[in-house]
Amino acid sequence: QVQLVESGGGLVQVGGSLRLSCAASGSIFSINYMGWHRQAPGKQREFVALITSDGTTNYAGSVEGRFTISRVNAKNTMYLQMNSLKPDDTAVYYCKAVRGGTGTEYWGQGTQVTVSS
């Protein structure tokens, strides 16, 4: 099992920045890649960014150039630096980890990000 706990969400004005954190615990040695998804009110959950075990990253087009995903393996923590925030970025942000081999997914409880105009 893998446990994920997000933090760092909050209320920010348009153009502002936030950094989300995701702390992983449990069978973290089995994790192949980690990522962030988000879900806005009335919308489906969508992919935001991911980072693989070797540091390769991938971003949704809507956030590329504004968001940066990173991880510090020694701290078992993943981050999402969000800059130039827009009202459309308002959502609950979820941390996700995927186990290698089985592809089992683990999710955090989510953290709210609200961008006010």
C-alpha cells in the first residue's frame, strides 16, 4: 500500500503562485511514476502533470510553461509549483502514484486551489 497526503492548497489571486506538496509513505519502492490531476466543480477529473522515477516529466497543454512538477526522493515528496495562476486553474488537486508492474493507482485526498479574479 501507498499513502499520499497533499498540502499547500489555498486561495490566491490571478497571476499568483502556489506550491503543492504530496508526501508518500508505505511501499514507495514500488512506485513507477507520480502525478497530479485536478477536478473542477461539475467537470471530470483531468490530468495535470506527471514525473517518472527517472525524472521524465509530462504536462497538460493548459499548464505547460506555468506549472513545474518535481520530486525529492530522499523526502519521498513530490511538488507542483504553479505560477501565473488563472481562474480556470480553480479545482481540487489530487496526487496520484502508480505502482510498477501491476499499474495499481493510489490517490491522495485532494487539496483545494482557488484562484480569484
